[in-house]
Amino acid sequence: MALELWIYYTLAILVLTASPGPSVLLCLTTSVTDGFKSAIYTALGSLTAIVGIITLSFTGLGLVVSTSELAFTIIKWTGAAYLIYLGIRALTSSQHNYDISNSESASSPRKPGNLFLSGFIVGASNPKAIVFFTALFPQFITPSASLVTQYLVFVITFAVLELSWLLFYAWLGAKSSRWLMQTGRARFFNKITGGVFVSAGLILSSTRASA
């Protein structure tokens, strides 16, 4: 891949990964409630899912999914339902304070596998990502060059930027946890994040493949 072409691709991915979305919010809230180390597993789950989407899009399977109304609808509603579930769980939480030393999450921390799965579901549940990458890659692929090499460049570039941003937002969540541990602020934080998750789920449910 030509250096100039890679720079353009990197800029496009930089803008994409820097924009906060459901995966960013999930990593941030996980960092606040379970700690930064727990958020790493969530970030890795999300990254794994999106790398899978990139692979599908690069191999052409993404075109099949993005043009199949049934496949698009299943992915869309699965993701929307999970985001709304996360939102309702936060909105109905009776937790008033975050206390890392005494909280239930500290005595019974979520398993890394569950954290990874949660990130994976959120990362994989946005069918618009499939449409985006399916439309993006033809702009940067050089047919005469090695497709395997180009695929690796695409994936590695994306993975580095995506993981960096997810961990950055998780770090911000960890830094804000001291403020959030003050009395009553856990309930406020849950209401805000719950509302955002529900809103994201509703927005996702209204998307169309051709949009």
C-alpha cells in the first residue's frame, strides 16, 4: 500500500474511532464501576467484534450482509435490545454510591469472560459498521497489490487506533471515579448512562441498511 493512501485511510479511521459511541460508553462505565483493568477486557471484546466486521467486509461477505434485509434486521435488533437492556438496568439500579472497598462489584467482581462478552456484543451489534467498512475498503484497496498485506495493514491500523481510544476513555472513567464516589453521585451517573444507552438502542433500531 502506498504511504499516501495509508495516511488517508488512517485519517478516516482516526475520525471514526475518536467519535464516542456505545462501545466507548460501555468501556467508560465499566471503568467507573469495576475499575480500569476490567474495562480492558470490555475494550478487547469490542475490538475483537469490530475486527471480525472488518474481515467480513474485506472478504466481500459484508456486502452480502449489508444487502440482506433479514441479516441486517437481526443484527440491528439484537444490538438495540442489548443496549436498551443495559440502559434499563442502569436506570433501575438502586445504587447510590460507588465504594470500591465495600461495593458488591468489589466483593463479586465480574469475570473477565463476561466483561469481554459484553464488549463483544456491543461491538458486533451495529450493522452500520458492516455497511461503512464495505463502502470504505474499495476506496483504498489496490487490486494489483497483495490483498493479504493490505488486509493486515487495514486491521493493524484500525486495531491500534480503536484500542487506544477505548482505553483512553476508560482511563477518563477511572479518573472520574473519585468524584463519582461521593454520596448520591452513583445514582446520577446511572441515570445519565442509562438514558444514553436506551437512546442509543432506540436510534440503532431505527437505522436502515440503505441509510
